[in-house]
Amino acid sequence: MLDTLMTGRPVSADPWSVPAPPRAPSRPPAGSADHREGPRFSVLGPLTAWHGDAEADLGQPQQRALLAALLMQEGSYIATGRLVEVIWGDGAPATAETIVRTYVYRLRRALTSPGGEPRSVIASVTGGYVLRLPSAALDLGAFRRSLELARTARESGDRAAEVRHLREGLGLWRDTMPLGGVPGEHAERYRTHLSDLRLSALVTRLAAELALGRLDPAVAELSGLVAEHPLDERLRALFMTGLHQSGRRAEALSTYHEARAVLRDRLGIDPGGHLRRAHAEVLRDDPAPR
């Protein structure tokens, strides 16, 4: 089966190129932890925060970019100068640090429950800030825990539990585009990394589904994913494996030739190890082990 790859890719984007999409007020994701004493956050879709079931007003795009940077630190300190870079890049105004303090003040008010301490969520530390919240209050933390539970289940040989945990984790995603409404190059890099995490989790789940003999639904899902991500060799190789295991050898070979042509035409490269191994298995007419 295919190895899970969880690395980001370098991307570029114009600053402030991702406007906040118009949308109806949202609700916390089903199954998210209930932290009535503090806010909950979602980055696996439009950037959102809630108190109970009430959505918090996170303000203008630059202010949302600051919150996204704090959230993606997952409890670690971030310097004010770094926040200036994240928000404005090379175009920071002379008053940037003052504006950062204003954004922090506004976010503290938006994220503090009535009667709560504003600094309990976004704390000031020497030269910067840290967002203090339980990992369960951020859907990214819950997603990572599902991935770890799935990995543990796989290592113990329980592929059905692996699939279950991966489905639970993927169910936390509210949209296929994470950090929706957050502009800037740094947000785009975070967005790419999170999207890669999601795709890797999908690949891992579908490999487990094939191992469990759930061929038809897995192959159908893989067909759609290959169309969405034509340059992803993991998906192409897993699709070939699924076709092969389903007795569709000719289609598996055709998939390989199509992948080779696409990679050569668009990237000028030949198929990598995943595709070559899947191709060799099909040529041997030996379905991949489950």
C-alpha cells in the first residue's frame, strides 16, 4: 500500500487575494468538543470561532490573518514582528505594530465570554503573543488526534478501526478549502499544508478500504479524486491498485499510461516509485496484497 505523505508544497499568491466569502452564520462542526468556558475555533474550512453556538465576529481580513497565524502556532509564541510580516509582507505601514495591538485588543473582546478575562485567550508575552486554548478547542487538533488514533489502529492490525478514525477526522472538515476568508501568502502556505494533510488522510483511508475488500466504493471515490488531482501519483497508483484488485486489469494499465503522459506533458518527468510499483504489479497480474 501507499505510504502516507504529509508534507506541504511551496506556493505563491498575491497578498490579500482571498476575500472572505459571503455565507450564512455557521454552527460548530458536529462532534466537536463542547468548551462552554472558552471559544472554539475552526480552520478546516472558513476561519470561524464560536462561544457556545454563537459565532464570534472576527473582523476585517487583516485581523483574521492575525488570528489564523496565532491558531496555526497551536499554542506556541509568535513575535509581533512576525505577525507584521504575516499580515503585510513587505508592505507594512510605519504604524504596523500599533495596528497589531489594536487587532489583538479587538480579538480579545470578540473571543471573551461575558465576565471573562480578555487576556486569558490571547496572552501578551515579551515581544509577542500566544493563543492559549485546549487542543480540543481547535478542530485541527481534533483532526490530528484522529490521524494518530488511525495510525495506532493500523499498527495493531485493526484496519476497520483505522478507517473509522480517519472518517471521523475527515468529517471535521467543513470545506475542502481550509482557512477560508484569510488573505495573504502565509495563509496560502498554511492552506496548502492543511490541504495536503487532508488529501493524505483520504489516500490512507482509501488504501485501508481496499485492504478490507471494499473495492467498488473505494474505486469510485478514487476515480473522482484522480480527476481533481491529476498530478498526484499516490492517488493514481492507488486507483490502479483498486482497478487491478477489481479484475479491471486493462483499465489499470490504461490509467498508468494516462498518468505517464500527463506527468511528461505538464511536469516533464517520468512516473515515480509509487506508479512504477503499481504498474509492475499489474504487469505481473498479481493483485497487491491486502
